[in-house]
Amino acid sequence: MQTDTDHLSRLADNTSRYARYSRSAGGLSLVIGGILCLATFVVGATVELTPALRYALAGAPLLWLLSKELLRAFYYQRAGAARERLSDKQRRMHLWMVAYLAVMSLLIIGGVVWAAGARAWQWPGIGYVAIVAAMPLVAARWFWSVGDFLVGVLLVCQAAVVIAGNHYPWYWILIAALYAVIAIGTGWREHRDYLRLRDELGLPGAGQNRGANA
Amino acid sequence: MKSGTQDAIDAVLAVDRLVHEPARLAILTVLSGAELVEFGFLETVCRLSKGNLSSHLSKLEAAGLVAIHKSFRGKRPLTRVAITDSGRDALERYRLQIAALINAAPVPNKETP
């Protein structure tokens, strides 16, 4: 009977671990985000930016969010969606992150409108304002962990800057590299944990990585 | 005053039978680990057939232990299930009862005669 209660605890725990991949665990999407983050800052600071390249760099956050959604739906939660149950602490942290970004966005947009006047509402100023205004909304929907926050904010900020015709100076590559290392390490650890979980729960594809996990 | 045996029998009989059934216990346990779970995931993890799972979910819903949300994703029906506060309380109460029963039971003598 004791073993049965242990099994039940493990079942509830495994479900919580699986449900994390609906929100706070990005797995490979965090690895992709880290690589994109570093790549966009390196390209932005070292390559002559043509209009096409600027749009490509500005599209990096969209590419990351798309990879996040596709990996969640067709890989991590392909056995059926299970939405993570957030603790009060996680909810508070998410709320504070979004509130912080909303305040920063308002300050930046206010500063741009004050400095540029009517030019802020013409292209490419309007593109910059739109991306900065979208940042808290994107964060509210997709940024559920520190890794998401670090990578996401940097990607969205560089998108806003390059769409306006500028780029971050070279030393930002160091910050992007630091965030990328954190994101890639965290994402890879989460992915390995998922492979173990898949075997434990007997989900589709279980057993394929038994040798790798041994 | 009741005897120890009578107390033990009362404790066993007091266990919530709706929760005690193994399939329903597994369903509630899985649901307790998430905010909302799709039918397909429950089916895979609890290793139940669609009909069996539906039947157990209906009983749990009738007792107010789970909430079932039905909708469509494109043309495909989508069923999502969540444990209610009553369901969470019932599961916690059940686990405490079982833990108390285990603690009250004498440890069997494993020595061979």
C-alpha cells in the first residue's frame, strides 16, 4: 500500500513536470532562443545591414515564438496538452515581470514621442513604437521563466532597434552571449529531463533515448 | 468504547469509494498535477480506453470533483478536464485516510517459521 501511495505521488509529480512544458519549461525552444539572441547581436554589430537583413533580424522574435509554439504542440505536449498549474510565487513573478516591461515600454515610447514628435508616427519610427508597445503583451503570453524573459526581451529590443535603422554596439554581444549561455544550458537541461519523463510516462517515442540517458 | 478492530473497520469503511476506485484515483492524481488536461493525455497516462475514461469522468463530474470543458479545435472535438477545489480536497482527504490506515496497521513479521 505504501508503494501505491508512492506511485501516486510520482504520477502527480510526473504530470506536473509534463505540464511545465506548456509554460515555464521551453526545452529546445530556449536553446533556439539563445542561439538566435547571440546570432542577431553578432550580425547586427558586425555586418553592414541591408533592408532585407534588417527585416530578417526584426523577424527573429517571431521565429523564436513560432518555434516555441510548434515544439510545445507537436513535440513536448504531443500526447495531449496539460497546462501548468502555477504557484502563487510564479504568478507574482510573472505579474511583476510584465508590469516592469509595461512601465519600461511606456517610458521608452514617451521618450521617443517627446524627442521625435510627429516623426515617431512615420515609418520606421512607427515600427519601433509598435514593437516596443507589443513587448509587455508578448511577455504576458509567452514569458513564463527567467530564461524566456532574458532571451525574449533582448530579441524584441534588438528587433525594435534594427527596424528603426540602428543597431546595438559591439559590447552588447557580450551581454547577449551571457544570456545565450544561460538559456542554452537551461533549455538543454529541460530537454534532457523531458526525455527521461517521456520514458517514465510511456509517452509516444519513449525508449528511443534510453541509451543516451543511461 | 469501540475496540481497536472496530475502529480499523470504521476507518476502512470511511474511505471515499468514489475516489478509492483505482482508475478514478489515477485520474484525480494526474489532474492534481496540472491546471487543465486534455482527454488524450489522460487516456495515455492512465492507460484507459476512451469509453472507460469517459465513464469515470462522468461519475467524477456528477460528484463535482472534476470540471469538463468541451469545445472544438477546427472540426475535431476537444475535451479538457480540470480538478475542482472539492476534487482536490477529496483527494487530499483520501490520501490522509490511507496514510493513517497504513500507520495504524501492525508491521507483519517477515521471519519464516
